[in-house]
Amino acid sequence: MRRAIAPGEYQYGWIRIAVTGSSAGPPTPALCEVPNYRTVWIYDSAFELTPNTPIIAGDKGCVADCDASGTLSIDDFICYQTLYALQAPAADCDVSGDL
């Protein structure tokens, strides 16, 4: 998605959703029995802070800060090193597909 933040400047982002009845939705009963009623489940989202910089759908940034504390510690390093050793997609910080 794209939203204008100033004339000629845009901020890009993405949202991963599922709608009740789709195979990606959680296995729970409908919240309402009204015909044509839909429930939208938001699973992930992200946006790029830098104006006019595209973002790849699914990109949530690098997980080097594993505990999301805002600072890096030895525990974050060990967590990231483990993800990298397991070839986890979360360790692919540049989303190139190569680890």
C-alpha cells in the first residue's frame, strides 16, 4: 500500500490479512450470524519510515534485536546466531533469500 505524506512523497507498507471463511483464518466460529458478515484478521503489518522507499511485502526488518528491547545485547547476538545457523527466514535481513 502507499499513502501520501506530502506532495510527491509517499510512505509504503503492507498488511497480511485473512477473512473469515478463508483457509488462512483461525478455526473459530463466526462472531456474528448476520448474512454477508465478514471478519478480517490482521496477522502482520509493516511500513517504511523513509519517504519514497519501497518495502517488500512480508519484510518486518531484521531480528537482530530478538527481544525487541531497542538495544542489542549478547543474548540478542546468540539468538540471531541461532536463527542464522538454522537457516531461519527471519535471519535474512536483506530479504535476498541468501543466508
